Amino acid sequence: MMFNIENINLVAVLIAAVISMVIGYIWYSQGVFGKDWMKMMGLKESAMKGDMAKKSMMAGFVAELLTAYILAHLINILGVITVPEALQLGFWLWLGFRATLEIGNQLWGGHPMKMFYINSGYRLVSMLAMATILTTWV
């Protein structure tokens, strides 16, 4: 099976990646999970405004673009056309790949389980949103 860029809506890929970043911005904000996450990571608020944070955000956006692009291919290959199918695909991809990576990081990193719930929860919501956008934006 070949990858065909002609079947991929690159605008939808870009929008899905941006939406994932927006979800992350809200998810990790001070009013939601940001305070707890920063405490568990050992970060100060000033670190979130420095060069490291900017580089991390840029690298994160590139990663989200790649995730959205590959997800768009999977949606095409599997023939996903409805929102329930998109949500099911997003869930299984999250469970099989994102959550399993997060639990490995959790177990080896020695962080509280709350860190796993925060990070994997974001990844689940993000994957569901991207799958929905990429399925419905034809």
C-alpha cells in the first residue's frame, strides 16, 4: 500500500496539529492541570517562558504535524468516514501507542500516577480531536 499525498488534506493536517497544541495550551494552563504538572516536573513558572520552553513548543508542534499527517493516512487507508469511526480509531491509537508510551515513562520516571493521568488524558483528548477533524474535513 502506497502513501499518496493527493488523498491528504494538508490544510486539515495543519488545523488538526494547531488544535492539538491549543488543547495542550489549555490542558497545561495554570487553571487546569498546569500547576500540578509543573510541580511534578520540578519546573518553575519562569522556565515556561524561556528558550527551552520555546524550543519544546516548536518541536512539539512538528511532532503534532507528523502525528496528524500519519493519522490522515491511516484514516484514508482504513476508510474511516464517520465521527464514531474516527473516535474509535483515535481511542485505539491512543491506547495502543500513546498511553503505553506514557505508562512506560511513568514507571521509569518515578513520577506520581497523577502525572500519567494528566499527560495521557491530554494525549487522548488530542488524538480524538485530530481524528475527528481529519475525518470530517474532506
